[in-house]
Amino acid sequence: KAGVTQTPRYLIKTRGQQVTLSCSPISGHRSVSWYQQTPGQGLQFLFEYFSETQRNKGNFPGRFSGRQFSNSRSEMNVSTLELGDSALYLCASSLVTYSYNEQFFGPGTRLTVL
Amino acid sequence: DAKTTQPNSMESNEEEPVHLPCNHSTISGTDYIHWYRQLPSQGPEYVIHGLTSNVNNRMASLAIAEDRKSSTLILHRATLRDAAVYYCILSPSGGGADGLTFGKGTHLIIQP
């Protein structure tokens, strides 16, 4: 079974631009969660999608948004990029929920904002 | 959400068992206990999770205290590949706004 894939793996943007990251979950998984990882803050939860609906949301500004398609693939968008958005963005999929199912993480997208 | 407390780092020798402790004194009755690990330059990897009873899988064992206020992840025979940051995480069974809250974790060092 193929694992969670994320594209692109690396991205360089400048302040004020916007970016879209993509995540393909494991086949059959319906829950997709997004996390941001930085050296200072560690791993922080952004949001979770299930059946094309945002089910949970972390404490991030509205510049961070996401969506999920009918095939469970998910995208996250960051608008008006700031230097502090430089981070590793991780996507994780679960069969139904991260609460009591194991989550499988992708390799991440490394975003650098200049 | 309930918080967990883990030692910052631990060191062990290759081929010996490793016991990684986690305190979660404010755990609620419906919180699951999860363990994930993150190897250098990789995304987190699921290790094990449980609710009340001890759990075993091919990677590790999870021993949960009777009062559920603490748990221990047991790696039966550590290898160099087990060197990673290990995270102990609680999650309510119904999900929650915080997703899986990853703390600082325990940095496990394996000596050859």
C-alpha cells in the first residue's frame, strides 16, 4: 500500500505570496490532518478534514486554510506569507480519526519564506 | 486538553530494553494514550496506542498504570535505528480541537 505523499517536497517563496501544498492520503483513509513543525514551536496541529469537511482546527490565523476533495486528497493554502511561516508542513492520514486510529505521516513539505 | 510529562532525554545501550516513561496525571477516562516517534529528517511515525489495557505490537509494548496516570513505552531490544524523539500524546476519543498535541518528547540516544 502506498504511503502518504506530499507535493512539492521543497518550496521557496517570498513574503506576501501565497502557497498551496498537496497531500494524498493512504487509499481508504478518510481523515487528513495538517501540522506545522518549527524548531521553536515543535509540531503544531493546523486542521483536520474528514469527508470534505473541516472537523477540527488548531490555533492558527485565517491565512491558513485547507480543503479536502471527494477522493480524500487534501490541499492547504497559506496566503500573504510571512517569514515566520517557514516550516516543515506535515500531512497525516487516518482511517477515520486520529483520536483512536493510528496516523500515518507523509515526508512533509519544507517551505522557506524569504 | 490533558498534558503529558516526559524526560527530555534518555540514553540506552544497543540490544538492551528501553523503558520510556510518561506521566499524564490529568488524563480523563476517555483519553487514548498514543506514542509516536520521529527519526531525524523524517515525519513522525506511529508506534503504539492504548486506552486501558497493556498493548503489544511488533514495534513495542505499552504498559498503562492501573490508575492511568502514567504509562511506559517499552522497546524490548533497542537498535541504533530506534534513536529518535519519542512523543507521548493523549487524545480524547471523540477528537478535539487540538488534534494530536505533540510536546517536546524524549530524545532517545542509543549507544552501540
